[in-house]
Amino acid sequence: MKGAVLYGPRDVRFEERSTPAITEPTDAIIRISATCVCGSDLWPYRGINPITQPTPMGHEYCGIVEEIGSAVKTIKPGQFVIGSFFASDNSCPHCKAGYQTSCQHREFVTTAQAPILRVPLTDGTLLPTPEVPSANLIPSFLAASDVLGTGWFAASAANVKPGSTAVVVGDGAVGLLGVLSAKQMGAERIIAMSRHEKRQKLAREFGATDIVTERGDEGIARIMEVTKGVGADSVLECVGTQESMMQAIRSTRPGGSVGYVGVPHGVELDGEKLFYSHVHLHGGPAPVRRFLPKLINLIWKEKINPGKVFDLSLPLDQVAEGYRAMDERRAIKALLRP
Amino acid sequence: MKGAVLYGPRDVRFEERSTPAITEPTDAIIRISATCVCGSDLWPYRGINPITQPTPMGHEYCGIVEEIGSAVKTIKPGQFVIGSFFASDNSCPHCKAGYQTSCQHREFVTTAQAPILRVPLTDGTLLPTPEVPSANLIPSFLAASDVLGTGWFAASAANVKPGSTAVVVGDGAVGLLGVLSAKQMGAERIIAMSRHEKRQKLAREFGATDIVTERGDEGIARIMEVTKGVGADSVLECVGTQESMMQAIRSTRPGGSVGYVGVPHGVELDGEKLFYSHVHLHGGPAPVRRFLPKLINLIWKEKINPGKVFDLSLPLDQVAEGYRAMDERRAIKALLRP
């Protein structure tokens, strides 16, 4: 089969890779219905996370089960399944506490930009839809695999409650789905920070009530103005830079919560400033598996349409253009069809 | 009157200060029954927080109301009262959210090591006991003013729940009362980290089930051993150094909570490490006022005896010896009687 391989900065190739097969009795092999490029794929693509050898790419996926290992109990061939970017046993103490991305046996899925994928720890990782979904739902199920689950975790970690005020820092696909998640959790006021017209529009569609275009000190001043000098109850940090993190913390009211899901790059938090901010801080790699049953249900019943973040759809062999379009911010998120 | 004045490193004097009087209609004047030296007073005493001029000291207090301003409604002369180290209006949005130490009109109480104290924002700050308490309860009510309320906040911020495992980093008075607080909140296992025999004993009296004497990597390894490789549900950070903070974070299970109340000195948190730790982080200057009604009730009914942290009691004119004894770790906490 052919799949995506990253060779170095801005050098993604579509080329021959070995077709995966069952290696453990707990594995499943799935035929990918759709995969995509993640915002986090751009870190190595841009050379910020250096790569040392040709590296297969991709950790978001949904598709049809082709084969299962002998120990798999809950998943059957022919089912349409979604899994998180971290395979998890869903039975260790960390999984039971709802932190499947810290599973004691977790395995990162790294080869999903391809037509065929091996998923380990099948029973703890994959969830089936009630039936094979119609094509129009596939982008949304794909989103559940990471970007929706991550936005959802940001909102959950930021403790969004009915009637509360939420701020979303970051207008990438995760931030936009953070808006959708905050709306689902009943936030009354949702302030999206974005200076990109197309993304502002989608943010409003997903439930944003206010758009703030300013950043840094001015951005914080605008949030304070909007919240009458109090600060927001919940702030979703969906970028991962020092500036975005401090913007999030300083926009939060004392006792409020920052949920951070942007993978931190060069972030250093001053303990004393954090102390006097009185915020709650929680985040990390989103335990998508915790939220999948709920998210699959919402999508199946067409209550939400997170698939809208895919504003570019390409055949898998054009994967390099998917990376380029996201790198240049021409696309919010690129869906790839094998 | 005479009170404590800090002149420079290790130079506390008991000397003439002007007797406070009502300056605002919301003020009260109280005659101090007992005051004390705080662990945080040792930062300037040791020269770590430099002081630039002779500085009156003290922020922990309880006593009898002598006089009230014309606007005071809930407090009467003759009542025995306790207040937090931050005066608060208890009506602004931050106070209503339970964060009175971030009150929009907060004022730090800084002159309590004296026989007479002016307290601002009386109605929002002071709470009376049902009657004037007997002398044996005074140390415990004094503890409620800061050190008990701070230990309680550490346990609350660390989300201690019935049946949970809590670790307490720091064996000062706050840490010891963090043990007491975790016990009150129903923790099943309470691990106190201490290498000081007298403090270990008091920790056990307050409810510690385990003592860990190791620190740093070895301390963390011991916590992992005790928790079967999982980490603690709740960790109370009651020191404020880089080492203690990292010890707290690394002892916590993914999804667990660190409650930090030690005023951070030189603490820098690596965003990426924090991200992958999956911990909840919350802390800051303890909003003691939030907990005072409950704490006063527990002490009044003699359900708890936090006053035990005072293992040295001195007349106020020997305040310098109080500082010395705590600095040299001869005393856990020094009570001062005007």
C-alpha cells in the first residue's frame, strides 16, 4: 500500500509502505474510510519537532474493521469504528479514572495516513457506530477521533457549566470544536479569539457569541471589558505557546479554570504569577476515549456537525497538498480519502 | 502600644508603635487575644524577601471587638472574632465565587503582632464565635485565621474526597493542618512527607497513616510504591520551592490534583511536563474566609484541635524568640500573648 511519510521540513511524500497485519492477538486491522492532517503534525512538518528518519504519519482515523486478533471480544469485522490517537487498554487505573491517554499500556497511533491501519488494544480503543454510517457523517466521525475529542476535553478541563462564560484561545480546528463543545455544555457566552474571517464565521456557526480579534495584553483587556472586569469562568487554551497560555491564564477569573490542550512548545509558567492568579489549571493529551461514546451518539443523531472543520477534502495521494494548505492557513483542516 | 517591627534579616524588635484607631466607617478595632509567627514571616526574616524600611509584622489574629465604625452591621463590641489575613468585602464577584483573597477590595492585614489591631471591611472579614470561648480554645481559633484555613484550602484545592489517598508535602504547621483537613474530608490514606520526629508524631495524631522521610526522586519512588505504581489522588503542596512543587506534581496520578499553598519562591513549571502529567493544579493565597464558618464550628464543638501546632507560647514582648525558634526549626509555630 501507499501512505504518507515525512522526510524532513515541508517534505511529505506519498509512497510505498508495508501493509500492516495483525501482530498481537488484541490487534485489529481497519480499512480507513477517512484520515486527516492534524495541527500537531505541523510541528514536525515545520521542523520545530525535528525528525531523524523517514517517518510514517497520521493518528486520526475511522473505518471498517477488516480483521481482528484472536483475543478481541467487543469488535467484529465489518463494523465501522472510531478510535483515539492513543490506543489504551481501558482497564488500568488511569483508564478507569478517565485518563486513557495516560494508560499504563498506551500506544501512540502513528501510521493512520494510509489505506490500512493496525490498531492495538482493540477492545479498549475502538468503538463501533450502531451501523455503517452514510458518507455525509464520515467527516464528523473522523473529527471525533482527535480534534473534536480534544476540543471537548478542553471545555471539560476548563469546567464549562451551563450559564458560564467561556473564552477560546486558538482558532484552529481544536479551538473551533472547543467552541462547539462549550456550547454543548451550556455556556451562555462563548468568546472566540480569532482574526481570521472564515474561522470567525465557523466559530459563530458552532456557537460563539462574541469574537475578539485582539491578542496579548489588548486581548486580555477586551476579555475583561466583556466580562465587566471579572474575567471568564472558563478558558480553553488550544494553541500551546507561551503567549497563548498566558493569555488564557490572565483572561480567567480567580477560581475559574483553564483547560489547555495545545501541546506546549517552550511554555514556562511562573509559579508566583500562577499562585496569585487563583486559576484552576488542567489539560494534557485529551483522553478522547472517555468522551467517544457520547460524541459518537451526538454525531449519529446529527445533533452536532463537527465535520465542518474539514474545509478541504483530498484524495490521500495528495497528502502533501493537505499539509501545505494547513501550513499556509489556507485550510482549517484537510480530510484525506484513501 | 508596643508591637513587633522587622528591621532587617533576623532583626525583629518589640517596640512602640502608634495605637490603631477607626479610620473608615467599616473598620473594627480588636483587642488581640493571641497572635503568632507565620511560616511566611520567615521569608522576610531570612532576608529572602528584602524589606526596605522598619515594617510592623503579623497577619494572624483573634480577639475581642473593642470598637466598630458607624457602617458596621454584623459585628458588635464584646464579641470574640476571627478574621483572615486578607480583609475582604465578601460581596464582590470574586468573594461570591469563594475567592475572598482575590477580593476586588482586599486589604492585607500586616500589623497583627500587637495588642490592638484595626481590621478593615469588618462585615466581610470577621466572624464571631457563639460566645467568648474558654482560654483552651484560643490557640485553635487563632489557627483558623490562617494556618488551618490554608491547610484546609490545600486539601480542598487538591480535591480530597472520602476514600482517597492524599500526600502532604511539607511538615510545617500548614502541612500538618493539611493532614488534619484531609482527614476531615475523609481521605483513607494520608501520607505525610517529613523527616522531623516531633512533626511526624503530630502528623500521625492529626490522621497521617504513613510517613515518608525520603525527598525528591526517592520520595516520589516511595509514593509510587505505596500507591502501587499509580500515584496519589491528591497532593497538598505546603512549601513553595521548585523541589517541593515538582515532588507534588510527580507524586500525583494522571487526573489527580495538586493543591498548592506554599507561596512559590523561584518556582518555574515546564509546560510540557505539566501537560503530560495530566494533573489538576490549583492553589494560591487561601480564601480562609470561605472556610471560616465551618472551621469555627468544628473548633467550637471541639471536633478538631488545630491549636496543637503551637508548640511554643510566649508573651508578645518575646516575639524575637518566637521568630528565632521557628527559623531554627526548634518550634513548629510560636503563639504570642499580648
